[in-house]
Amino acid sequence: MLQADLVWQNAAENLKNFSEKINEIKEQVDLIILPEMFTTGFSMQPQKIGDTMHGETVEWMRKIASEKDSAIAGSVIIYENNNFYNRFLFVHPSGEINFYDKRHLFTLAGEDKVYVAGKEKIIVEYKGWKICPLICYDLRFPVWARNVEEYDLLIYVANWPKIRIAAWDTLLKARSIENMCYGIGVNRVGVDANNYEYNGHSAAYDCLGEQVAETLENKEETVVFTLDKNHISKIRNKLGFLNDRDDFEIEF
């Protein structure tokens, strides 16, 4: 988990900063997770700073994934087919990319006025794990996250402000418990150009809500930790809570 401050609307500076932080990781890791809109901050001006799937940020992610032999993930403003998306990119060491477009756009900030909402929940398969990537405001909507795919890991990347951080802490833990999975949430720190303060609280939980990793409050920090798939498999087999989930359909 890379919990970091973000330079407002400055992709070059943010990529430089993240390159330095990633190069400081001495362990061999399988996955590096960055915050939401990690090249820009949570900006409602995508026309000024949007990238493309063939742009600098994607190429940077591919380069990092190859050099570190690790997947790298985070969300980026992407321009495609005359629309802007808040897109979660999961880049494999091979260069393969899976992506998810944020479903629940943050209407309070007008995100729905400048970005197009995604309509597809995806599951990334990586090293024997099934991973569900989601973004920030999605955390408030449990139906969208409901584990009907038997995924093992739920990841949220965010720019979640300090003023509502109690909700972040509570819901991240709840999503892990109710979906019988590991849950990781990576949030930013610092103050953005709109004077919103972010204090991190990036963390990981197991399927019983036990915290397995956390970051320092208000501090940039890189936290390396290990998740054990056998741990959640044993608990799922013993308790079987997912077998009793409700059937439902989502309409758009």
C-alpha cells in the first residue's frame, strides 16, 4: 500500500514521486496499490489533465510492473471515445491491463457531471487470486460489491477526506466481513487545491474483520504485508456464510 500526498493536477511530478517510493521497496512484492487519481488528485477538470490508454501514465505503469515483476494498480483519469472515466487500472507484470470504470460517481463533488459511470463489475485473476477492484465512493454501496463471484480480495482506492474518515474505517471493515474476503483500502494524505484534507487510514482486513495492515495517520507511508489465501479459504469452508447470501439482479 502506497499512502501518499498528491501534487495537484501534475502528473509528471506525481509519477516522479511514486517512482522514488516504489524504488525504495526492497522486498519482492506481488502487487503495488496506489490511491485514486494518483497522478492528479480528485479533479473535476479532466479536460485539462486526462490521459489515454496509450499515454504516459499507462506506459509508466507497464514499465514499473515489468521492472519490479509486480502488478501495479490505482485509478487514473482516462479519455476514451469522447468521454472521461475515473478508471482503475490493474497492470500485470506481463503488460496486460484489466480496468474498471468507477460505477458510483460522487455527485456531491459533481463527478457525475464530468465523468461517465462504468456499468461493469470486473474480477481480475492474478497468481491464483480473484480480485475485485473498486473506487472510493463505491465503498458506500454494498450491493455493487456483493461477492457473487467468489472473489478473494476486494480493493478500494480512494481520495476519502478526513471529515468523513470514520465512515471509511467502518465500511472498509464491513465490506471485508460481509463478503468473506480480504479487503484493502488505499487512501491519500495531504490537502488538495479545494482545501480538502486527507489523513490516510489505508488498511487491510481479513474476512472476520481483523486488521492485518495499517498506515500511520496523516503520514506518507509504504506498507508491505502478506495475505494468506489459505486463511480465508479455511474460514469460508468452516463458516459457509456466503452460501446463505441472497440472489438479486442489478438494473441500470
